[in-house]
Amino acid sequence: MLKVDEQLLNATKGIIGEPLEDAILNLTHSEAFHHEIFGALLPLDSILVTKTRAQNLIITLAQKYWGNVDLFLHATLQETKIDLENANDRLEAYFSSNSGKKAIHDYITIHNRLEFESLIGLVFGKEVKIAKSKSVGGLRQIYVYQVGNKYFVHTILNDNHEFWDVLFIKKIYSLFMQTSLATIHNANELIKHFKSLLESHFTLNQSVIITNHLISFLDQENIRSYHLKELHLYNLISHFNGGKRHFRKVDSLIEEIISSWGNGKWALSEKEYTLLSYIQAITAAEHNDTARVIEFGKYLIENDRLVNHAIELFLEYSDVLPNFKPEPNTLVKRYDNNYLEQIFYILIDALVQNHKYYEVVELLKQHEIASCISLYEYFNREQFDEDAIFKIEATVQRDIAYIVHDSPQHVVQSIEIWLQNYPEEKSPFFEIAYMTSKHICNVLKALFVTEHYELFEKLMEVYKKYLKIDTHFADLRDFVSAHVKS
């Protein structure tokens, strides 16, 4: 344990809040170590150690808490193929050998953290999963980040674990407030961990405000760099996911990012523009700004931009894109569960509101995922394929069976349960039905105007039989009536 950790634990008795704040202030007795963003700062020399000291701490802590397979661990590991009779000897030998120590150091240097599961993997070459609620040996994690030629080490113990979490938050905050961004290895990962810890111990609103203030401070104190651009993007995402109050600031933050990073050495890449366009499309849909939904929605599907960059975006910004597996075979679904289906859903809605009905039909013809495969196949069928139109109802029946019973074996019973429940707002089926109803009504409007009457009549029949939402149906009926009169 670091000296500062021991001092603060003794001074606070493991109590966070004001006792921890006062204990940190008492370490320095200086106003220079207090900032309005998030209170008292810990001096850098109290939280950074040399490489040798960091290496010794890691091995000492890991061996102390995880170097012995006790009765609890024996029961936990029994289902694995680990030789438990000799497990302690293997652990002791591993910690004693230079190759074992080096493997631990290499692992934690790459991953910035060490947990018991990781250690077992290194020592025995076996993957072990232990419930997070179970503490192993009293130690949860060891964290290590390189800062210049020194190291930032922090441990999360099971006893007073909330204290260790909040102290970690204070340490990360103190580090960023007192040193150059360029010296912190994996700075962006550390900021993300900072935000994650904040959300665990403070409200979402507080965590967004604190992170925003910290990144604004870093923006003023650091020269332009790739890391700084990444922090700007992360701050945007924090607001995007931060609730209505912070969501309103998204557009202005994007304008600032484009202004700051639109060109130059660290100019935004197409991947980053794709991220911004996705956020702008969703924001525009929330504000019912249909012109901007069309602008950004078309940009995203043009040249398959969103598809081409999706894997990178998932890896780097996993909390932005809804990434449930797409369901092009399915018509009845939550269209907002998958990023691409979501974009087509809001784009089709915006096109209908702007009377661009032929463009809607073109999307249905060109993209299976714009609605579902049965509609796509109808538009692209051979002339002699008379069964294509009947596949639509079969698709809907199958969808309902999977939604209700997760199986196509009881279609009749599934449909009966669906029809009895889907119109009720408290029903587990209502959100799916509501979203599907809105989508189908948009498609029906486009089909009627573009004179695809055969498909219009069949889809209308299916809609009224299985999916009708009264408000949507009334709007559709008024639309058709007004179009006929005009």
C-alpha cells in the first residue's frame, strides 16, 4: 500500500465525502491544491512512484492477496481443470521466478489492470470466471498507468471498497489537473475509467458536469494533440448519453469540434465524421428536424459509411451505437436496437414527412435492412414469382411467434396472446408494436403515392390484422383520403 493510501485510510476510517476531502486538504495545507471543479488535489509526488517501486508493489500485493488458494478459492476453481493439489506450489514458483514477474509486469503494462482471473490465466493458462460480487483474497484490482518516467499505482481492496473507488477518482482527477496530457500513457482510457467510477458513486448529471469541467480545463492547459481531440469526442459522447439536460448541448459541442478539428494535423477522419453524423442524425430525429435527419442519414448510408466504420466505432465508442444483431428477416421489431436499422427507420420517417415518397421506395428496393427481406424480395422478384406478396404475412406471423414464445412452434397461440396484449401501453409487446406500426404506416404512405397498389393492399391487410395502432391508423386513413381528394 502507498504511504498516502495508508494515511488517508487512517484519517477517514474509510469514510468518504467530507472526511476524505478534509484528510486530503490536511496533506498539503495549501489552497494551491484545491480546485473548484472537484475539490482537493493530491500532490503528484504522493501518488506517483518509480518503475522499480511500482513493480515491487504489484508483485507484493498480488502475492499477498492472491498467492494462496484457500478453501473458498478451492471450491470456486473445482470446475476447472486446474491441478488444485499443486496450485499453491505453482503460484509460489510463479511469483518467485523472474519470468513470472516479467509476465505479470508485461500484462499490467498492456492492460493497465490486474485481477485474480487474469493472474490465474497467466499462471495456469486457464480462463476462469468469478462473479464480481465475490472478492478473492480481499483484493479486487490493481491499476497501473505510466506517467512520464514514473508510475501511477492504485489498488481496490474489498474492505472499504467504496473508499478505494472514490480515492481512485480523486487520484485520477489530481493527476490530470497537475501534469501534461502527453505524459500520461493511455490517457483516454483513464478518462473513461474516471467517468465510469463517477457514475458508480455520483449521479449521472454530476458525472457529466465534472467530466466536462475537467476536459475543458485540459483543453486550456494542453497543446493540440490526437489525445486532446479524443477527449473532445469523449466529452461529446458523455453529453449524448447524459440525459435531456446535457443532450441539448450536443449540437453546439459538435460545432466546436468541427471548428477546432475540421482541418490541420489532427483533422477529423472519415470514421470520426461518421460518428458525428450518427449523433447528429439521432439528435435531429429527437428534435424532429427532418431536413437534418435526411442530410446525415443519407451521408451515413452512402458508400456504406456507417457499415464500414461500425467495428471501429464499437471498439472505441461502444456506448454510442446500439449494437444488437440486425434482423433483416424481421418486420416486427424494435428498430432502435441496431444502429443501421435505426438510421433507416428515422430516415424513412423524415422522407415521408418531406413528401419524398419515391426515395422511400428506392431505399426499400436497394436495402434489405431498410425494412425487411420480404419487402425487399417483393420489389426485386422475378415477374412470375406470385408467392412473393404472401411471404409478407408469413414473415409477420413468424415474427410474432418468436416475440411471444421465442419459437415458431405455436403460431396460433402466439398470435392470440399478441392480439390480446400488444395495444396496451403496459404490455411487453407495446414498444415493438408501436415502432413497427409507425414504420409500416410510413411505408404504406409511400406505396400509395407511388401507386404500388398490390403491395399497398396486402400490407394494409396484414397491418390491420396484426399491428394496428389506432392513432397511426387514423393518420394513415386521413393521409390517403387527402391524397385521393387532391
